[in-house]
Amino acid sequence: MDLALLRTFVAVHRAGSFTRAASLLGLSQPAVTSQIRTLERQLGRPLFLRQARGVTPTTVGDELAHKAAPHLDALVEIAEAGLENDSSSRTLHLAGPPEFTAERALPALTGLTHEDGRTFALRASFGNAEQTLEGLAAGHHDLAIGTARPRGSLLTSTPLCDEEHVLVSAPDWAERAGVEKLHDTDASALKHVPVVEVHESLPFVTRYWASVFDARPAAPATVVTPDLRAVLACTIAGAGLAVLPRYLCAEALERGNVVALHDPAVPPLRTYFLVARTGTLAMPHISRAHEGLLRAAAVWN
């Protein structure tokens, strides 16, 4: 059986789509369709059921993927093993949310780019969870960091770290609201304090209010900016209250630029996942980056 046909088959099985598999393989969609039809003729059985959006594997297709995929991944690992001693540089493409990627992931990876004489170049792009996972699935990125665990077998994810969220404001807002210690059951003292957020829907503040106060925030957003670092800067400047990751506002808290308005017994958390396309962790530069981020995350946690 032609290994190229099996490679295409496994790509379609993992992607759930001829179009997405074609993008991953660098082939045209008609070429992928032709290869799958050839394989189905050789086996005498259909491997996929065509649907309006993508394809679903038949029982035979699932069985073949279960048998073939591990061996194909092993062949990729063998083929890539020699690159560890290759003097040429490989390029790692990383995608993730701008603040977390800039403040945590990139500094951790920069130390690996010339580790032990082995080099890889580093390229980063920013986006939300949906954008980064779509780009990863399409082959535009090697690794993605996001807050959503992907479904299906095309992408494989590993929990990276938990992010604690803190309710903060500039000191004068805390004084004006008369907040010394906010109770978990009552956020009424903050109902007139304006909000600084990343979106009009108030995703961070709404999640915090629902988790801690079992309520919805009363005040509308005064400042909306799509970068949490800008949210912090506006909060320090006195624009209102905000919910921010602790790693991002820890220094401002220590300096007294902002104060924590609340100290819940169980702080709200958000989990980050490190995501790769299934099978690509056999590639040395992707594997090193993946392991390096997990090591760094142990300290973050």
C-alpha cells in the first residue's frame, strides 16, 4: 500500500475535512479527494462519509486510522531525528493571546533558541482562541496557546498553567467606593465604579461576578481596549475597576499603583492549554519548545 495515500488518509481523518487536510499537506483539494478514492478502491470499502461540512470516518476508516497513524507518526520521528544535529535552523511558529504570549511564553522560549548549540528561529503571532486554533489546524502555526481545549483528533492539547484573576482598581476608587474588604456575597459597593475591559461584553468582569458574587456587574464599560496591558494602564490611571491576571498586575499591586478590591477564598482561575497538531511533536524543534514551555509553566504555577 502506498505510504503517501496513507499519509493523506490520516491527515483527512484527523482534520475531518478534505479542504483542511489539503492545506496541511500542501496539496490541492482535488488531489486529496483523488488519493482517498484510490485508497478506497484498493481496499474495496468506503473510508469516509461525505457530509455538508467535512467528512466522518466509517467504521473501517476509524479502524485503519487506529492501526496506521502511530506507525506514520513513528516514521516522521525517524525522519526528523537527524535534524537534532543539523546546523541549519528550524523555525518555530507560535500563536497565542498577546499578553500571555508576550509576557510569559516568548521569554521562556527565547532561552531555548540557542540551547546546547541547537538552534531554532522563533516567529510569533497573536490572536484569540478561535483564531489560533484555526491557524494551527491549517498549518500556519506549530504550537498554539489558548484557553479552549480543542475537540477531535487533529489537534492534541496539554494543560499548561492556571491563571488567577484579581479584581483591582486605583486606590482612589477603592476609597471613593468605601471598599475595605468586599464580601463574596455583596458587590453593591462597586455598582457605580466604571469598568475597564477588553470587550463590550465585559468577559473578564462578567466571569468574575458570576463566579464570586453569583451576579452580573451593574456598571457599564467606560474604557474598552483589546489588550490587557492597556486595561492595566488605564486602571492605574484611574479609569475604573478591572479584572486582570495576577501575573500581569502583580508588580502594580506591590507598588500600590492598584489595590485588590476582593480576596476570595477560592479565586477565579482560567486554564491555558498548549496545543499542537497530532504527530508534529515528533519534530525536534517543536518538541523542545513544547517541553520548554511546560518546564517554565511549572514555575508559573
